[in-house]
Amino acid sequence: MEIRQLRYFIKICELGSMGRAASELDVVTSALSQQISRLESELSTRLLQRSPAGVIPTEAGMAFMHHALLALRNLDNAAQAAKQARLSGQVSVGFAPTTASVLGLPFQKVMRERYPDIRLHLVEALSGNLAGMLNARRIDLGIIFKADAHRHWHTSPLLEEKLFLVASPAMKGLVGRNRVFLSELADVPLVLPSATHGLRALVDAGFMRAGVIPHIALEVDGLALLMDTVMEGQAASIQPGAATTRHADAGLLHMEIADDGMGRQNLLASLSDEDLSPAALAARVVIAEVVRATVCEGRWKGALLAEA
């Protein structure tokens, strides 16, 4: 016996018509009739009887309807009780600076609306540091760019990010370009994070494949200061699109790096399911939902959702 069969039966009794009930329930009449027939077969008794006035319940149908109404009322009460028993507790979530700039506030908002009794602890740090914090159980989950296969984490791919040459319009020779190859950037002064940063390793590998020695004018390990440097026109940088989220109105140039392999994967990593609290499990679901919405709405530049 299925819950929908109870709802179907009660609606037919209320309206006295199989056709009107089908219309209100948004199902075809034949499908509705089939479900009632299955219900009657399971109970081995006739529940409905057709008459010139429409469809009326039999005596057995009247008795069944009374208890079906009670069962559905109890079911609705159970669902309401579950909704009111709100999750509580604390969850620690880590984001890299670029990720935090595009995802931090939307994630906070959804968590507040959906789980107001969960206390969030948000950490902004480099992806490698987040991996260390995850290993040390200082955070419950985070978005990282490289998974350690030897760790017992729960990981799932979220998206792929393209990399862009980001520059001020004041820099000569770059205006009007949508795509650029690393081989064309030998003389462009760059501001990049230092060698300890995962993005720097990716960029250095790309220049090596292109056979180019880049002009590293400055190394900056903080996203805010690095972007200030770019906006001042002192140097360009190679960054994912998320890095410029807080500077959307600054008129910066964005040129996609056209070389193969110049992108990075974003992974949602957490402790194993057995080690996560209900609050952390809920937060993991919310992160995935917010990421999907952010990308689909075009608010994460250069991002492509990972295939399920």
C-alpha cells in the first residue's frame, strides 16, 4: 500500500468523480483508476462504486476512508515535527581566498536561512593549508584543488575553473584580446603568488611547456593585495575568474589562457561520513547546491560544473 494511493482515494471520495480527481491531482484518469484497482486488489474488497451521480465509496470504502484520513494526518504531523526539530551544532568549513570571494557570502546566507541553529566557523586559507587542517581535523570540510589519495577523505568534484590573464586597461598591448597564449606573455610583467602556492605551480608548469621564461615582477601571497597591484596597473596576473569577483566593477581585462592544461579542478573534501556530524553533513549538501546555483546563474566566471 502506498501513501499516494491513500491520497488518491480520499480525493476521489471528496470530489465524487474520477475525472475531476485526476484533474486536480494532475494525473491521467486511467492511471488514477489503475492505482485504485491495485489498492482494492491488495485489500481484496471493493472500495468505490459508480453511480449515476458519480463515484461513491462502498461501506468498506467509508470505513477505509476514515482510517486513511487519520493515517495521512499523522503522517503530516510527523513531517511537521521533523521540520521543527532543527539541526544545531557547529561546523567548520574552509575556502581558498578566491573561492571565498565568490562562494562565502552565498553559502552563509543559505545556511542561515535553512539551518539557523547551526553555528558556522569559516576559514580562509590556501588550499594546501586547508588540506593540512582537514587532516588535523581542525575543519570538517572544505573546497580544495588537489586531493591526497592516501587520506581517508570523502571527496567529490565540484567544477573546473579556467585561468585568465587579468590586467588593468592601462597596460599597453592587452586591450581588445579575449584569449591569449602563454607564449605571448614573455614581456608582460606579472604579479603572482609565491612558489608555495598551488596556482603558482600550475602557472610555472604552463610556462615551462610553452618554452617561455615569464617576467615575474612581484610575488604576493595575499589575494587582496595582489588584486590591488593589478588594478594599479603595475602588473598583470594569472588567476581564476573567481579572483575578480570583488572587483567586478573595476573594468579589468580578462583574457582566457588558451594553452591546454591551464585550468584547475575544485574538489569538495570532508572527513569520512562516519566522522561528520549531522550539521557538517547538512553543510556539505548546501555547499554543493550553492556551487551549482552560482555557476548556473553565471556568477562564477570561467567555471564549468563537473559532470555527475
